[in-house]
Amino acid sequence: MEMEMQTELSQLEQQAQHELGSIESLEALAQWKSSYLGKSGALTRLSKGMGKLAADERPAMGKRLNEVKESLEAAFATAEARLKGAARAAQLASERVDVTLPGRVPDVGALHITTQVLRDVVAIFAELGFQVWESREVELDDYNFGLLNFPPDHPARDMQDTFYIDLPPDAPRVLLRTHTSPGQIHAMRRYAPEPVRVLLPGKCFRNEQVTARSEFMFHQFEFLAVGEQITLGDLKGTLLAFAERMFGVGTQVRLRASYFPFTEPSAEMDITCFLCGGKGCRICKYAGWLEIGGCGMVHPNVLRNGGYDPERFSGFAGGFGPERIAMLKYGIEDIRWFHSGDLRFVDQFR
Ligand code: DAH
């Protein structure tokens, strides 16, 4: 009887040790513990068989049972330490931080090329004594056209295709301004009969086919000076001062007769090509000159609409597109890139 139990006990110990060797997780280890050392485990079951032994066989068997129990408990403790250590090492490895890696550089914004050009223009005109004025983008038809001396249904309105805003028929006609010129009326009405010098930058909208040369939204800046004895010479002097600061000393200015309803006389303004200096190149299409905007002497009707007596006051005005200036200056071939949201384009002008 005793021999049988001894053999069983030895087999049990061997089997337990053997299984322990291949245990790889703490869950499996807990399972192992309860099946060998637990309350209803194999050792407990064997020790219950002690009752069947003869009294003189019991002490030796009891001692042996204890030895096996202690050896399995020790083996358990060793295995537990090994598995816990491995788990901790795995966790540490997964949380490893390489402090020698270079950091990530945060993306820093920059001014859009149009904003940069507008700011350059603002700075130059500020130096020439013009104050900056922002005027509304949603405008009354009257300000955009009528008060600027466009007669009703005059074909000159077709120069600028317009986005009208849907309103009840008895409401005044409202539109997205097609140019910054209506700001002239607002500024004159604010300051008349005092002399005024303003620069009006902002967005304009035209209901046109979008192409490489024209967008339905673009920017302009308008300049206006009204006072006593202002002449065409003042206009040209101002333009020259602006062109030299904007495009470089030595730039020349040429006025070509043109037509706008709100100026008389009217002119297109050309500057000598800043790339070839007037000799002729690809940018200026071998003309030596670049057209950059329109200008003229404020029409007497416009002065009157602004609140000035045209017998006493005169003035000059003009308008330019900063996108066009940027296109010429940087050889940008497509105006649609400006508001494409493509960072490959805007990043070139940081
Ligand atoms: N408003 C004109 C346009 O959008 C540009 C312009 C021409 C403005 C002559 C002026 C001016 O003030 O005098 O085409």
C-alpha cells in the first residue's frame, strides 16, 4: 500500500515539474497551481488516502507528502518570478522611448502671397500719405455702378459680369462688388468736403468663366486722392513713386489712354518690365512694358456723387490686382493656383 502511494506521489511530482517547464503565461501557471496544490488538487487528493495506511506507515508518508508539496511550491514561486519578470520586460520594451530621435518640427503658417503683396502695397501707400480703408464686399448696385457714372443699361456694365443677390423685386439691387471702386464713394461721402487720400484693398467677384487668367474671386486695391488743384501730374508722380518702391528704382511708368466711366481722362498704367528692364522678354511678350492696372482723373459726376464740388475739387484714382502683380513678379502662370489650397504652391512664397 505504501509503495503504491510512494510511486504515485513520485509520478505526480515528475509530471507537475515537467508541465511547469512549458508554461508560458501567468494564467496557465495559476491553472497549474490549482490542479496540483489547490484544495481539490492532486496532492490533497493523495493525502486523503493516508487514512488507508497502517499507523506505522503514516509518518514516513506524511513527511514525503510535505517534501513534494514544498518542492512544488518552490517550483511554483520560481516559475512565477520568471513569468512576471518576462511580462515586465515586455512592457518596458513596448514603452521604450528613443530619446535620441530628432523631434517633429511643428507646421508653421505663413502669409499668403496675395496678403504679402497687399501688405507691401499698403506700406508703400501709407508712406505716400494714404490711409487704409476697408469697404464692404456686398454692395448696392448704385455704389458699384450708378454712382460711379455707369449710366443705367449702359454697355459699360458688361465690362464686369456681376453676381447679383436674390432679393424681393421691390428691394434695392444688391450684388457682390465687381471692383473696389465703390469704396471711393463711401470714402468721399465720409470725408467731403475735406481732402482725402485713401487706399482700399479687398476682395472682388465676377461672374466669369474661370480660366488661367481670370478667377471669379480676386483682390484689388483702389487708391483715391481728392483735393484742390490735384492734377494728372500728381497721379503720374504717385504712380512712379509706387512703381519704384514696388518694382525697383529705375522702373518707369507709362499711361495709355483708355476708358472707364468713373474717370476722365482714363488710362491704363504700364511699367517697364522688371525682368528685362524694357529690352523685351518672355514675361512682357517682347513689348518692354507690363500693364498693371487702370487709373484716371475722377469724373466730375463721381466727385459730385461723393459730395465734392467739381468746380473746386479734383482728384485721381486707380485700381490694381495684387494677384496680377504677383503673377508678373514671380512668373506664376495660372491665377487658379492662388486659391487652390495647394500647399506646394503657397509654400513657395514663405
Ligand atoms: N475698377 C476698375 C476695374 O476693376 C479699375 C480702375 C480703373 C479703378 C480706373 C480706378 C480707375 O479707380 O480710375 O477694372
